[in-house]
Amino acid sequence: MATRAFVQEFLRDGDSVVGVRVRDNMTGDTFEVRAKQVVVATGVWTDHLQDLIGDPETFAVRMSKGVHIVVEKSKFRSLMGLLLRTEKSVLFVIPWGRFWIIGTTDTPWDLSPAHPVATQADIDYILNRVNAVLAEPITREDVVGVYAGLRPLLAGDTDDTAKLSREHVVANPAPGVTVVAGGKWTTYRVMAQDAIDAAVAHLPASVRDSVPASVTKDISLLGADGYQAAVNRHAEYATRTGLSGYQITRLLGRYGTDIDLIVEMIEADRGLAATLPGTKDYREAEVVFAARHEMAIHLDDVLMRRTRLIFESRDRAIQAAERTADLMATELGWDAQRRAREVADYTARATAELAAELTTNDHEAEAAWNQVAEVSLGKDGFS
């Protein structure tokens, strides 16, 4: 697996695609990856990859921005989530640990796919819609965090992304390559099966006949196999780590059976049971786990992706950045210069997102993000 890398070109043998040339964003090195079938599953970058293939777009992808806000559980009383109809789509109010996640929006996004950002208008839209059913309205000051993402929807006959299909398609635009596009998170296993089945169907018969049928519907998520047995060891984990029952329950929910690795870390170094600065729940062991077992190589990998601290903290986890960098530096062998650069880059990114959330439209938001972040991160949004 290669992270922080992108495809520069498709390798060919005559008309057939036989692999890709990849550039490592960290080192600048390039290398080739060869395969009997190349599967393109690149979401909002699908059109770009089709251009590289030389395909006149078998299908086109339209980017749709979705925004959610995060508020503390105490801000309104409910024993369950809510499902609300709006004039454009559906609004979900989802209980999530100490918080409610409320969203989403559905608006066209025609700017860089690398860093979609929320605007004040997005936040106001969500607040207005959810407050229509709450006895005690929530305010902008109640919003702890905000996040935005992009849906890679199949383009259709309308500019209204809320009306575009959430279905997926699979195609073989050139010999040796299979493209899957569209879809959504909740259908990812069907998408994966359809894409691999299509790729296998184009293999030589001698190879195709030896490929077993898909078993994705029977494969548990990481940490799920043996989960109940781990739950039954709840008291043991609390004793071994000194953590509260609430914290053990939380770690079981986040890591499943991989909690054993967290527990072993804390037993080896009791200091890893400490809470990260600026957080209520996250243990230092979770940072080490991310670097050691989840391929986290940058500070933002931990604070934005392996955890969700960037939208569980009002300061976008800037307060946690220094200590998180200390832990990653020890685990990954960073020197003082690398550590300082990681903190500066993350702080710039978090500050940029806060600035974007004060704007009124997407173009202003991206300009605000770029003004702060490009100094250290570069135009592609990667350090």
C-alpha cells in the first residue's frame, strides 16, 4: 500500500493498460506498479483518471459538497436520533459519543477536490433546519466542530446535485482497466464486489477460473471478529490499564478487539493512559497506535483522520497538536525540525478551516483556506 502518492500515467503494452506510474508525494520518487487488471476507484478524481487513460469520459462525475456540524449532547434533550425532511434532502441528527452530529447539506462543488471547506452559509442552513423542530434552538456558539466532504455523483441532466443518482456504475474503458464511479458509503461492499467481478471477468480464462467468488458479505470489519468476547473482558481491561469503565467502553467501540494492542501499550508505558491536552476522552496510546498500526505519518493523519479531534474540539485540536507531535516524533523518529514543521503545518490547516467557516460562499471559503494554508501546505493541500 502506498499513501500520499498519485498516478502520473498509465503504462501500456500496445492498446492494453498493464500498470501505472506513481509519484511519492513525500520523497518525489516515482515507481511503477504492474497488474493484470488496474482498478480505478478514485471518487471525485475519476474524471482526471479517465483523462489519463485517454478515455473520452465513459461517464462523468459531479462533485457534491456535504457539511455536518457537531454539538455537545447537552445542548438538547433526546433519547434517540432524528430524521428530518428538508426542501432539498434529508437532515440527520445522530448521537455520537458526547456529541450530536447534524447534517447534511447537498450543494454543487466546482473547486479543488483536495480540500472542500464549509462556509457560514452551510452552517446557518443546518442550524435553521434543525431548529425548526427543537424546543430550545441551538446557536452558532453551540457548534463545537464542522466538517465537509465531497460525494462523487454520476452526472445527469440536472445541476441540482440533490437530485442526482447515488447509484454506481462499473466500466472497462480500455483493455486492462476497470473503473468504478458514483455510489455512496453505505453501498461500498456492493461497489467493491461489482468492480472486482468486472475486473476478473476480463482476465485470461486460465487466471479467471482460479479466482474464487467474492466473500465480502461474510468478512467482519477490523476489530469486529471476537468483539463480544472482548466486551466480556471489560473489567479485566479496566484493571490492567487503570482506566474507567466509560473509557474502556469507548475504546471497545473505537477499536473492537484491537483494544488488546492499546491495553498492552499502556501496560508497557503507564504514561500512555494520560489524556491528550484539550480533549476529554482521547488517550496518548491512541496516537502511538495510529503511528504504529494505522500508517499515520503526519500530524494531520492523526488529528484529522485516525481520530476525529479536528471537529471534536473548538480550536480544531490545535491545543493537542504539540503533545501529539511529541508522541509521533518518538514513535517515528522525527528530529526537532520535522516535529516543528508538522505542528506548524497542522496549525496552518486548522486555522485555515476556521477562517473558511466565516465566509458566505464556496469561492470565498476556498480563498480564505488558500490564503492561510498554502504558505506551508502548497496548492495541492498536502504537506
